[in-house]
Amino acid sequence: MGYHKRTISVKGNFGEVSKIEEELDELKEALEQDNKILALVEISDLYGAIEAVAENLGINMEDVKKMSAATKRAFQSGERK
């Protein structure tokens, strides 16, 4: 079980969406523990899982970052809800 206090039910495959789901579940568990160090680790793992899926789709993380910035601006301006 390692650092986690509960069993993580999803065991994903790297490069597949299931790995993103696993890492998100682990992040939620880290937040339940109020453990910022573990949350940092899980956010990093989540980033890596997202990066692998993006690469499998022919998308690079710089493009994801640009799209994320545009989406953030839209949410902040109220154009997207």
C-alpha cells in the first residue's frame, strides 16, 4: 500500500486514460490525508500520465499548456461556464 492509507481501486496502464484515473484517485487520497508532499508527488504522477496519453494522440504538452491558458481565461472572464 505504500504511502496510501486505503486501497487504490484503479490500476491503470501507462499511456492509457486508466492511468490518469489511477493517479487522480491517488491524488484524492493524498488530499484526504491532508498531505501536501504526497499531493505534490501525485500531481507529478498525474502530469506524467496525462503527458503519455497526449503523446499517444500526437499532442505535445506545450500545446496542452496553451489550450489550458485559453480555457482558464475563458472561465475567468465568464465566457465559459
